Amino acid sequence: MTGLRVVPAWRHGHERLYVCLTDGRNIAWYDREAARINLLSEDEREDVLEALGPFLTGPVTVGPPPVPTPAELARLSLHPDDDLAPNRPGEALLVDLDREPGPSHRLRADPRRRALTAEQTVGEALDRLDGAGWHALHSVPLPGGDRVHHLVIGPGGLFAVHTLYARKQRVTIADPMVALGRREPQPLLRRVRADADRASYALTAEVHPVLALVGPADVSVPGPLREVRVLQDTDLAGLARLGGVLKPADVEALHAMARDRGTWVRV
């Protein structure tokens, strides 16, 4: 067989190298992280190995694609409109700004754009945890127009992450109040805990509340906080060090459940 092409692509944060025929059909793919070549036909093994030869970096396993798990089958059965996994960080804000961009000239910056910057910054940091066995969902809709900014599921448990733009500002947190600079304090931690409680109800599993601060100049927490973790966006990678709570199969099952829009309609 001649004319095989190797095409790189990213899927769920992992790089894959697809081996394609001249008509564009895939006949195999190489998962670098798993060190595995998945063949759709054993008859093409030698040609696929020859095409991928320059890209292999060590020993690899070669064989047919693994049988889908029950969680994967559940995910594949979702209608595209019901699948929340493709949501981008800040998806709801992106849609809102696209519908109503606001005036082109205004004295003060549109607060939606600052909120979008915060959600994108935090979302990108959480997406990078994917290789450590974690999954992140963004802009998870809740009844009444509310949403969970980010839901993270991994070996260390489940976390509902609420983001706050705090660029170059002093943040003072006195549970449940959160103050940015000289602005009037707001009971934001109540909202953070409420979102996590609703997620716990929907998923029938404990979900921990997290407030993620983006770019603060200083953070002051005079007293203890009830249940809520407060992290800066630069600290989110530390979640990958948490473990011992969920097994991989549990992570996949909860992710399959959480990405289904129908899970959230009665919370």
C-alpha cells in the first residue's frame, strides 16, 4: 500500500497521529501518551508501522482499538446538543457577547469581557490536567440561568470552580464576603457553595466548592473558610496532586453523567 499520510490532531488534550488513505479515511492512529497504535485492519499492520516509523519514540503496543467502556458508550449515545464536553471556557459569555456585543466605544470596559478572560484563563489551566486523569467541563448550565463556571472530575474528587477576575487588585475574603480593592464586599462564597451543592445533588456525589482568583495583587483571608478552597489561577495545577478518592472507572462514569445536559435540568 502506498500514499499513506500521517496527520496530527488533538483529542481531549492528547496528541494523536492518524494514518489516512488518499481519500481521507483513517486506518489507524498512534496515541503517544499510551504508546499504542490502534489498527482498524490487521492486514495493514506493516504499511501503518512503516508510515509511523519516523514518529515513534520507543516501544509501542499494536492492536485493534480497545473495547469501549460503559461510560464511553454512554457518552457516544449522547445527542450533540446534549453533550456539554465541547463547551469552551466561558461558553455562555461568548454566546452572550456574540448576540449583544455592546457599544464599540464606552468609558468603562464591559465587565463581561473581564469575566470571560477569567474563565478562559482558569479553563485553560484546568484543561491541562487532562493528562493526569482529570476531566474539566465548562459553563455547565443550571436551571434559572445560573451555571457552574467549571466542573473538574479526577482522582482527587469533584470540584465546582467559580472564577473571579481580580487582575492587580487586593482581594479580602471574610466568609462569606469577598471584596475586590475598595469595592463593596459581596457574599460571593454563598454562591460558590450553592453551585457545588447543586452539582452534588445532580451527580449524587460530593462536589467541593472552589473560588479561583485570576491575577490578584494580594489575597487576604483573616479567618477560616467553611469548606471553600480559594486558589489563584497559577495554583490550579496543584489539583493534579490530589488523589485517593476516585478510581479511574468512577472518574469516567461521573464524567459521562456530568457531560449530559439532562443531568442538570432538575437542580
